Amino acid sequence: MGRTYFVEEAIGQYLSDLSTKVKPYVTGLLVGQCSPQRDYVIRAVRTPLKEEQQENSVGPSNLASIDEEWITTHASQVSRMLPGGLLVLGVFIIATPELSKDSQNALRKLIFSVEKSLTKRRLWKHAEEEISDRAALQICSSTKKVVCRTYDVQDPKSSAKPADWKYQSALSASWLALDCTVNVNIHIPLLATSPNHDLEKNTKNGLNRWSKQIEDSVFLINGQVKDDDTELLEGQKRLRGNTQTSTQFSDVKVLTQLSQGSSHRSTATVQVCSGSINLRGAVKCRAYVHNNKPKVKEAVQALKRDIINTLSDRCEILFEDLIINEGTHKKNSERAYHVLPQRLFVPVPGSSVMLSDYKFGDEAAGEIQERFVEMLDQSVQAEDIHLAEEMNTGKYSEK
């Protein structure tokens, strides 16, 4: 029995519009949520054209010219803009009939490349029972025929399995949201033996240790500890599904362990350090879950991953910014302070879900709007950009 993808109705129109512009093919990403019973697709996003393609208004000529690296880079950028619970869950190709026979091989290759690229950046691991099927959507630009198949990305030898592709109106109009603010105070020593103050690598190692604390934390949902297998909305009033977008928010508190239990042996290590990195601040975290009787463990897992991702992504963005604007990192003993980018949210039309992004203090709304058009093919009004945090909520300092 193959998987079933329930797809936001507007995506059908989006893909149909793209198929009229195909020369001779277009690729893109599918964004949504996996669950044990069914999968949900709430966005489809075309791969942005490269500068030379924009100038010439000409796309690639055949499937052999697919730029795998360009598509995986796009997937990484899009992944940063997804709150907890959402992921890149597939790839699509819209191609002319002549290219259709080669499309499935191209899709298979892209799916595994995208997943490998995204896995490399993650500080969390897939759970054993987690869905690892990813969608390969093929559309003929002439006949508009849709073929959906899945591949198990945990199995490199996986073969295609058929899947159902079903459009549904107001699919994510009343999804559930979990919100929390996490206070961060992470101290990362820089070993004297660390070559050239490899700040990025040291930061990632420190975040790895911290992410394990988050994984082991206790989550209070609306003030209660709930059993993993209970329904998230048990004991709460349900919002009736309708075509109006409405979000039911749950307030979450994260309780991290202060120390290990007495049954764990603790060993201290003395190491010579030449400095340290400190990550401090309060970060806003959010996850969304479908409204088809979601379990507490689905919601908590989505929020845990958002907490880990949002800090990791901000550090990545900061390092990229430093490289562009300052060149290599300072190697002297001078203390340096950097403000991590703020988080913001932008609504998805017709959905209760909001997408995420990050801005530095000096970034104008226009730059954020351009990024949404380029990365998510979505035009955004300046008044729809909601800053989630105050300035200076996250600091990165090194010495």
C-alpha cells in the first residue's frame, strides 16, 4: 500500500501555471509534513533561475543539464525558512513529453541528493519509527498527467513505490501551533590545540552537546506534562474546521535537566583553552502540526527540532555574514560580540501556518521580501512581516 499525499488545492493551480512556462522543464521542491497515517503538502516552490538564465530568459535544454548542487543549495535555504513540523518532503519535475521517460531517474537522483544535503546540516537524528519516504512528482507539461511515487531515503537501493496525490481545499487552514521561548546560555571552550580558532566547527560541537539536552528535556504543554501517545487536543475544545484560517496555539515551557542523576558517573576533564564562545539570549520557537488527531509526541518532536534548528541556523547565517563582510575571523585575544539575527514569521496565504526567516538589525524589509520571492516564490507585503523577537535577544561572543 503506497502513501497518500493530501495537497493544498492552490498548489494544483501553481503547478498548472508553471507548466505553461516550461522550456522544456522546470524543477522544484515540495514542502509539508509527514505523519504516520498520511502526508501533507502545503507548498510547492520552483527552483530559482540562475542569473545567466534570468538575463537570457532561457532555461536548461535537457535533463542532463540539471544542476544538482544548485537545487540542493536551494533546498538548504528553504529548509532554514521552515518552522518546526515542516520539511522538504519531495521534489517535482514538470517536463515536456519528450523528456518524460528520463524524468523519474532525474527525480530519484535529486531526492537522495537533497536528503543527503539536509541531513548533513541537522543536529538531530531520525527516529526509528519516523517516515523516511520522500515524494517524486512528475507532471507532463502537455497532457498535465500527474505521476507521484516515493523513495525511502534511508535505503540507498530503494525503488519507486506508487503514491496517491489528492488535492484538498483549506488543508492547513486550522493547523495547531506550539509556541515557546527558550533561554539560551551556552559556553563553548576553544581548545588551545584547535587550529586557527576553527570557530564554526567548535560552535557546531557545542551546539551538538546542547541539542542532546533539548532532546532530553521535559515539555509542559499549557502547564501540563502529557503522555506521548495521548492526543494533543485531549481535554481541549476543538476548533471546527472551516475555510477561514484559524490557529489554535499551545503555550509550551521547556524544562532542561540541571545535572545527571546519581546513577551516572561524572568525569571531569582539564583542557588548555585559548578562549571561549558564549551563546546567550532568548529565542522564539514555533512548530505546527496537522489537525487530524495529532499525538503529543508528534508535536513535541516538531518543537524540539525547531529549537535546535533555529539556533543552529542563526549561527550558520552569522558565519556566512562574517565571511562576506569581514573576511576571516580575528585570531587575536580581542573579545568580539555579534548579535545573532532575529527571527520573523510570514503568513502562508490560505493557511494558518507561517513561514520563518531571519534578519540582521540593519536589513530592510525590502531585502526580506526579495528573499521570499527568490527562495519561496512568494510575494510578501511589508506589513505581513512579523518580528518574533526584540533586538539583542541573541548574542554570540568570542574571546
